[in-house]
Amino acid sequence: MLPKSRFAPVPQSAKAIGGGLTAPQGFLAAGVASGVKKRGKLDLGVLLSERPAVSAATFTSNAAAAAPVRLTRESSDCAHLRAVVVNAGNANAVTGKQGLADAARMRLLTANHLRLPVEQVAVCSTGLIGVTLPMDKIEPGIAAAAAALPGGGDTRAADHFATAIRTTDKHPKSGALEVTLPEGRVKLGFAAKGCGMISPNMATMLCFVTCDAAMSAEHWTELLHGAVRRSFNLITVDGQESTNDTVLGLCNGASGVQPGEEGRVLLGRALDAALLALAVSIVADGEGSTRTMRLTVTGASDAGKAEAVARAVANSPLVKTAFYGRDPNWGRIMQAIGQALGREGHTHLPAGIAYEDVLIVEKGQPAELDEVQRARLIEIMHQPEIDLTVALNGPGEQATVYFSDLTHDYVTLNAEYST
């Protein structure tokens, strides 16, 4: 089932169902242990649409983009993909010509096993950067995953795929929705991974979406790209953009339901809610994080400034550690805002800062809180999800960012990641 968050309610036209990526008709999935990860952990997955599909994709903007990202975005048909092969445990990033050759080999082997043109297959990898792929393990892993696909249309197979794409994630991030449209019912399936190196631009670590509606590539791309902008593009754990960020969505029309204008709106709302739930789950799983904040900045001079202020607060180690310590230290928030605005931005400093329903800064000055408000503030700081609002003294542009706190566990995990 999809992760639950009060920040991402499922719309009335949709309901959560089981099945994950294979809930929509015509999709098969498999996850196997190829040996890239130790102790027999699942680490390689294959996803297939049994029939022709339209597709949409977004990728990292990192100049050090990994070999599978470069190969897929530059030489696969990203509007008509039918399959994806993905490995975890090795990012195949910063691996030079050998990395590109290995990614191409993964694509070719998958295409051959599935009897597809190579351009209809995408390749994704996630894991340690700067190490070449152990192809002696990857190649038989692809064969095993492809052989498992005929039985890959059930919930267990979708769960195996969702598990196989994880690295340091504590829990899988997957689920499915059934959406009721005027034209009929369609289904959406999801699997994502990510918890560190999260500050994406048009993508997240990895996310795969399936849909059985009958749509044009143009309409499907519009829905997926819009949903990514309103979800994965609004999150940060540590302010770092991965070399491997990829979102892929396959839509195969197997339901026979062709959404009209109203249907596309309803489908888009369901897709927005699901990707936001996954995005918030990534933040909540942020390598030791204990709480998730939704920060809304209002009253900025322009949209770019609103986002700059939001990200300055959300990425501040001082702000993040204060939330970990359950300390409503608004001075750290003010410092981060002032840094983002710069010397010329003093006239737009916050008129107000609020934690949920408690206004802690009012008219640019500390608010006087009574005993009830102070008690409420303590309660708020112990919530797993917290709404934080910054009202600048400007014209009215706004931005929203979801961010995690920063804990001892994050430092420990990343200090020991490759040793």
C-alpha cells in the first residue's frame, strides 16, 4: 500500500489497492538476487509492459550523470519504452567508457531476453559511485529476472521488484491506486527508492510508475512531468542531487479506458497524490530522520526568491538539527532566510513565522506566547509531521518544500557508507 501522510491525501476519485506496479493490467515485474549485494539480498529488477506503451521520463540534471542515465536519455525511445532493468548496490556512475559499455550491455541483454528493440528498454542503477559493475553477476541476474517474469503479475513479484531497487532505504515505497473516471476505472502502480542524496531537479533517486489508461504520449508526459514538479521536485534531505535520479512512467492502454479532459484531470490528481506520498516517504526515511516538515514561504517578491528562501531554510543544518532536538529555534530560521535574501532583502524579512497553528514571530518580532500556546508548541515539536509557515513582507509569491531533520544516524551511516 502507498505510504500514508496527511500532506498527501488520496482524492475521492481514487482508492488505494494492492498489487504495486503490477496492479494495472498488462504489466509484469520481477526482483532477484544477482549477488551485487551481500547475503543474498534482492538487487536486480525487471519491469515489462506486455503490450506497446507510451512513456515519459525525467532525469537528474547533475553534470556527473551516471552511465545508465546518459544511455537511456540519449539513445532509448523515452516516449515508447516498454521495459526497464535496474540494479541496486552499484550506481555505475563516474565509470567512464566502461560504465557506458556495461549499461549498454544490460540494455541489450534485457532486450534480447524480452524480445524487444533495445530502444524500448531503459536502464537504471543505484548504489556506490565510482565502481564498475560486476557484469559477471549482473548478466546471469538479468537472465534470472527475465525468466521469472511469466509469473510476475502478482503482488509478490511487485514487492520483490520494489525491494530489489532499494539501497539504504529502511522500508519499500510502493503501492497502487484505482481511479474512477467518467469513462471507467483505471489503475496506477508505483515503486520508488531513496532516502539520502536527495535534493532532486525533475526527478528523485528512482521511481517507476505504471498505468493502464489509453493515452497519447503527449498527455501522459504532461501528467507525469506535472506530478514530478509538484512532488519530487519539492523535497530535500541533505541538499544533494544524485547522479542517478530517474523517474519513468509507462502507460499501456490495457484497460481500454480512454480518459477525456475531465478524466485526465482526475487521473492527474491521483498521480499527484501518489507521487507526493512517495516523496514525503523518502523524506521521512531520510537516513535516520525522525520527522518531516512542510515549509510554505509566502509573500516573496518573485517565485524564484520564494523557492530560494524555502530551500535555504530546509537545507540549513542548524534548522534541521533544531527540529531533531524538538527545539522551536526560530532564530535559526530567520538567519537562513536573511542569508537567502541578501543584504538588499531586509525589507522583505518575515512578518510572521508559525509552527502549525502557533504564531511564534509576529510583525517581525517574537510573539508573546501564553501557557496554552507554549504547551501546544511542545506538542507540535513531537509530531512526526510538522507544518512550518514563513510569511515574508512582500508582494505574495510563494513556494513549498518538504524536508527532514538531521540526526546522529545520518552522520554515522554516511561516514561508514563505503567502508
